[in-house]
Amino acid sequence: MSITFTRIDPAAEREALVAFLTGNRFPHHVAAQPTRAEVESWVDDGRFRDEDNDSFWIDHAEHDRVGFFRFEDLSEDAPLFDLRLDAAWRGRGLAAPILQAATERVFTTMPEVTRFEGQTREDNAAMRRTFRRCGWVQEAYYREAWPVRDGSPLASVAYSVLRRDWETGTTTPVVWDAQG
């Protein structure tokens, strides 16, 4: 399955970003259904491209454009990401190859990065399975840390993959020390 990332020019593709992000509902994101005004302010604030962020359309060899991917915290030694699939492409097994392609991109283009991180809500079972399928390890469970509009906060679950694990195809488990 061939996944490519096509870099977004936020100024030139403002309307495409607005259309994609307002035309889909993203139930497991803090901004589940962003408004036009929110997306336009994100473009204006550099959320899609600056020293810490770089955004891409996700293109699939057979299905064309299937979603959006943003690398975050690029000036740090452990970047994060935001993955948003078009509603029509969810549940079709695309998240794992997208995450694998993103991980490869990070570790092959950013030699200083030793770990790649991601977080999701406790109730996003599909993404949690995707992390595990791709060799990522759960490292934290932050109780009531994920804000939910019009609802009580949920837990945020943090995962990562280490460069050395990606290079060797192994998984280094987390050592949970309850002894303190």
C-alpha cells in the first residue's frame, strides 16, 4: 500500500484546508468539528507550517487523497503528530500504513530525533490498536487530561516509538516501577 505525503502550502491551500477540516467530523479530537473561523485562525497563526509544525495531505496510490497529517513540535527532540482521515476512509485499515510512513519519514529525515510520540483519547480503540500494530509502546495514561467540548474530560493515552526499535524491528518495553 503506497502512502505519500504532499506538503501543504497553508496560504495557497487555505480553502482546501477549511473545506477538509470543516467538512469532516473528527470525534476523537479536541476540535472535533472546527469552524471556518477556527481553521482560518490556525492558518493565520502558523499552526500548519512554522518552525514547529509541518502539514501534509495524505495521498494513497489507489484512493488518491485520504486525509491530513501534521508533524508537531519539530524543534523538539521528540515530535508529535496529528492524523485526520477523511470520514469516507476511516475503518479501512489505512491508519497503520500512514503511521508507518510517517515514522519512516521522521527517522530518515531527522537524524537528531530518537523518539516519535503520539497521543489519543482513551476511547479511541482503533488508534490505540494502530499504535500497537506499528510497534509503538504505551508510555502514559493521563487521567482526565483530554478536554471534551460539552463533556467531562477523558484520559489521554501516550505512545511512542524509539529510533533504535524502529531500526531493529524490536520493541523495548516500559519498565513500570511501582516501588517509587
